[in-house]
Amino acid sequence: METNVKLVSMIIQAYNSSNTVVRTLESIKAQTYPCIELIITDDKSKDNTLEIVSEWMKKNQNILYDMKLVTSGVNTGIAGSNNRALGKATGEYIGFLAADDCMMPDAVQRYVDFCEKNRGVIPIAKVKLFSEEKCDFTAVQKYCDRCYEYARLGRIQQYRNLLVQNWVVSPAASFYPAEVMHKLKGFDEAYRWMEDYPLNLKIMHKGYSFGFIDQELVQYRISGKSITGSGLTPLKKNEAKLFFREKMWYMIEAGMGWEAVKQSKYWLKILMAGNNRGQRHC
């Protein structure tokens, strides 16, 4: 490893990713940054993702600083899969990338440069939407643009806005100083269907902020099979759990008691509707 160049651990989140993972891995291989530890964490894929990854690692050994494959005997969701990889990471910075997304060649270098100049600030970079299906990107692009506006706000306003709702596009904010991840003890595995929002809330609660990199650093694949499009009910239930376990108390602490009351009514309706759907009727 080059002198005075900090090691970056790039964690690839894989699950049934046989059709896309090689392109993702090649995007890490093509990085201009010289010191990368590649960690692929597989959440018990049902396809041949593991075989494909293992073969790629054999063909590309010694290309990067180090490569590791982390597997599991059970499927735990992204939070658990990420935490297993975090346990193997040795870098001073840690980045996450889904096994169907890709990084621009200078992405890691840009992230490191930003973090070195902005201590205590988590970078939010632009993403480039793409798909191999016929997709309308309009709604997702609006969400991304809103995220970029959010990243330009001051810390206090960022925190208050994030308490109301999630403003952060997951692939846009996926690079952290290792000390931050260790201080937060990784991802909360209580939220199987959403790993990023609880983490970002804890980041803000601990006094960190987000900053903006005005450059597309990640290629974000849009698919009809994404949780955003197909997993709304379990996602809402997870967010309701997050509200009553953490967000409500954060709001009260931040002087947002009326917002907490308003949201508690909404999330109670979500939980009650879910319970009613689960009941049997004669």
C-alpha cells in the first residue's frame, strides 16, 4: 500500500446478484484510488452469485489491496449482511455499494478527498440513474434532486427535516469514516427492510452532518423489483417501528413535540391497518 494513502474498505452487498455483480466488481477494479480492500457480503443468495464472485476473485487476485468474501447460513437482510462485512473491514474509510449498482472510476478518490477536507461531514454525491428495463425515471429523479437540495442545508435544518421524513437517497450517501461506523455500532438489524434511514438518523443525532459533492459518482440501477416499488407494506411497518422506538424521542428532544404527536397518529393508523389485514374473518 502506498505511503500515507488511507485504506478504503468497499463493501459490495450481494443477494441473488448473478446477472449484475460482475459489472459492479469491475467498477471497483477500475477505480483510480490505489488502496482498496474489497469485501463482498452475500446474504445467502439462492442463485449462483457465490460461484460467480469466487471465480471473479480468482481471476483478479492481487489487483486490489485485499479481497474478502463474507457469507451467511441464513438470510438476514441488508443490515445484518452489512454488519458481517463491517466485522471484516480494516479500512479508515468504508463505502457501500449494491451488487447491481456501479461506481464512476474516480468515485473513491472523490469521496476520500471530500472526507479529508470536511471532518465530521458525511458526503452525499449525485447518482446517475440507469436501467436495462423500460423505466420512467421522473419520480426517482425528483427524489434525488430533493436529496441534493437537502445536502446543501445547514446541520440543524438537515436534522429537523430528516426527523420528519427520509430525504436521503441511499446510494448517494454510502461512504463513511470507519470511526463513525464503529461509534454507531454499525446498522440496526431490527429494521430488516430499511438499513439507511435509521443509520442516518443516528448520524445526525450524534452531531454529524451531510455535505454535497456536485458530481455523479454512483450509477444507480432502477428496477421494478426494487423494495421501493414492491415492498411498500413491510417498509412502512419498519418505519413505524423506527418512529416509536427512536424518532418520536428524537423529535421531543429537538423541541418538535407537536410534530411527534401528529406523526404518532399517522403511524398508529399504519400499524392498525396492518394488523387488521392480518386478522381472519368468519
